[in-house]
Amino acid sequence: MAIKPPNSIEFAGDYNLDHVFLHNHRGDIVDIKKMMSELNIFESIFKNALTGSLVILDARNLISKLEINGTERISFKLSTPGAIDSRSTVDASEETGHPFHVYKITDRKQVSSGTMMYTIHFASREFMRNLRTKVSQTYRGNIAYQVMKIMMDKDYLDTKKEISYEPTGNINDIVIPNMRPFDAINMIAKKTIPELSGGVGYYFYETTKGMYFRSWENMVTVKGSYNRRPKQEFYYMPMNVDDPTIKDKINHDYKSVESYRFVNNFHDVAANTLMGTYGHKVITHNLFDKSYKETTYNYHNQFSDTKHTDFSDKNARHGNEKYAIPHSKIDQDGKNVSDYGEARVSLQSTTQFLHDKESGARYGLDVAQEGRKLSEGISQRAQVAHGTVLKLVVKGQSYIEPGDVINFKLRSVASDNTDGKEDPNYSGKYVVTKIRHQVNDTKYTMALECAKDSVKTGFSSSYKVIPANKNYSGIRNIYTAENAAGETNYGSS
């Protein structure tokens, strides 16, 4: 049988996976690819490490012969045909990549007289190092360097993978009190401010390409100022179309979406109100001089202070902005959703001279800025996690990773849409937040979860105050009403 060249794509969803090696504690190496029913790899900007699973159909009793018990390693190299470099490949090989570590076996059952089925769960080496080590140390100076020290320290994560970081704009001294490395870095990430943008807080995560420490704005912009180019465009359209105008059928199918659904959207006004997404008051208590300061966050007023998925280079305001919720009056008091600062109230304690420096304790900035930065960071993270969330199923493309920007072209379902106009709210740019790579013996697919914190076309805003209800119903005393109805002696003998 002829061997397919590695750069030859026969169909969208084709893939290169020459072998899947299992390395046991005795040093045995066995290719289990032919036993593999399904391979899954999970990555997310909300997770600090890679995980995955292998569903095995075992007709050779390897689980007993190789003494598989959860301490093995898995190595392979997965790619879309035509991948040109390591950043286009899922490289878990021993030669050029980083094998995964098996940590448990589940769902073992006999499916026939001679065949056993079970699932092998694996994760990155950093996942296991995090469980086995603790950090007890004080770090001073640049925050990005503090994080890299934890990641590279041989007593902690000891990662050998590529680390991609965004330079930080604040300097702070941080004490890590006997915490797991991931917990320590996550704590630092919440206190980190980018060097070239106005956001607050970083994401620390691992993809199949390496480790990342970066802000949301770095995902949607280049250097905090320029639109980041989408890694791929996706359309919801039929894939198997016999259309003579389609010259590149394979590329057409790679851009096609098999299915999609919105699992969440920014219009959950109740939840976002409680979380402080729209309005948030922070009371900052300075323990050094016993003073306090109140800071109120207003989503619409401060929207343009940070960058968003569909941001415009123009300094537009109000109705021309791409707010995820209209800047309109919502109640008879004439306020919009952002005007209720006490929807969430937080108390933030800070102090000066904690490390012999005049700056605040949380962000290492002037104490007066501590409350504002806290409210901005809480709102921005809520906008990402609880904004518009889209799930797509597409053909496998190994070069896409969490943190990439995609463009989703969703045609409006309006009955009069004969020109193919795109949906003004749900089309546009999204950031890939989660990926599930799924490989079986016939094809490679990906389930993408994507988020956006703005809309493609700004909402039209109405500043008309909702009129008060003139039919005031008054106050009703139940006792008086019961007397008037003659109910006082009901049931008496």
C-alpha cells in the first residue's frame, strides 16, 4: 500500500499521526495507535495545564502485560497535513516535543469475550509537577520575571517548554506562602497589569504550543494598540456542496462550521449585574494611615479604556461604541445598567510600606488607584467568562490554539436578508478560549469554545426616560381590608 506524503491533504479533517507510543515503568515502548478508538486533547485559557484521554480497545491484554497502572507516558505527533513548523503541530514526541504523563485509568469493561475497553487519562508534565511541589518564597521586581522563575525553577514546575509572556507594567514584591505553583501564579496573575494597555489581570495557561502568561487585550490586539489578525475565518454553510464556483473544496470545508450554538450571551443582565460587570463600588481601606476611598466603576463610561474583540481604532463614544449591551435607559429613574454602582460593593484592604515602598500592596501602584484597578479587573474577567460564548465544531486544524482570534461570519436569519448580511451582534471576531481535539480512525475534528466581549455593530442607543406609572396603587392594610370584608368572625360558633 502506498504511503501518503505528510504534506498531502486528501480531505478536510485529514491528519498525520504516525504512531501513539505507550512507555511503561519497565522501559517497554508499545505503539497502541491501532488499539486507539479515540484521542482527545483539552486546552483552555482558563486551565493551567493540558489534559487528554485515549479510549482503548484492547484485544491483546496489554493492560496486564505492560502493567499499566497510571504512571506511564504517552508520546505522539499530531498535525494537519502541510504543517510547516512546531507551532503548527501537537508535538508530544520524545525526540522534539514533550510526552504526556498518564495519571489514571477509568471505565474499564469487557465489551466482548476477547476485548477490553478502558480510558487512559493523561496530562502534561507541568500538571503533575504542580501536584508534587510547593512554593514558599518571596519574589521582588518585575512580575513577569517572577512568574517565569516559578515556571523554570527545578524545585517547582521545572518546565522545558516555550514560555510566551506579555511584558508587565507594574512592579511588586509578592510573598508566596507554601502554595502550589499554579495557585501561586494565578494569584500573581490577578495582580498583574500589562505594559502597553489599560487592562487588569493576566491569564496563565498551557496550550499544545507552550506556556502563556498574557492579558485578554494581548489576545485581541498587537502591542495593545493594533487589531490582531484572525487566525481563521469560519462560516456556517453547507460543506458538501456541488458548486462549480468553489475552486478550493478542501479550504472551503476547513472554513465550514459543522454545527454551532451559543451557550451564553452577554445579555444575562441579572447575573452580570450581581458580578459587577456593569457597575461596581470598591471601598479601599488604607491600613497605613487609616483612610478609605470609594471608587465606582461604570461599564459604559470606561468601556473605551480597554480593548475588546471588535474594537475600533476610532475614538468613538456612546452609540457608536461596540458595547455588548446598549447604553440606554432601563428604568423610570432614568438610569442605564452601568449607573447602579452599588449592585456590587467590595472592600479592598491595602497598605503602604509593606515592603518598605510607598506603593499599594495589591498592584504595586499608587494607593489611590488600587480600588479602580480591582473593579476594572473584576469587570473585564466577567465580560470574558460570562459574555457571549460560542461553540463551534470544525475540521481539525492543529495550528489553532486557545488565545487565537477567529472571525465567525454568521448570516442573519431575517426573512428579508437576501443580500447575505451578517448578524450585527453575533458575527465578528471571537477569541478561542477552549479546544477539544478529537481524533478517531477516520477524521480529526475540533470543538472550539470562543468568547467575545463586544458586538460587531454598535447598538443604537435611546436616551428617552421611561415614563413613570401614573396609576399608583397605594398602600393596603390587610387587617383593615379584612374588617371591611367582614372576615373577622368567620368560622366562630
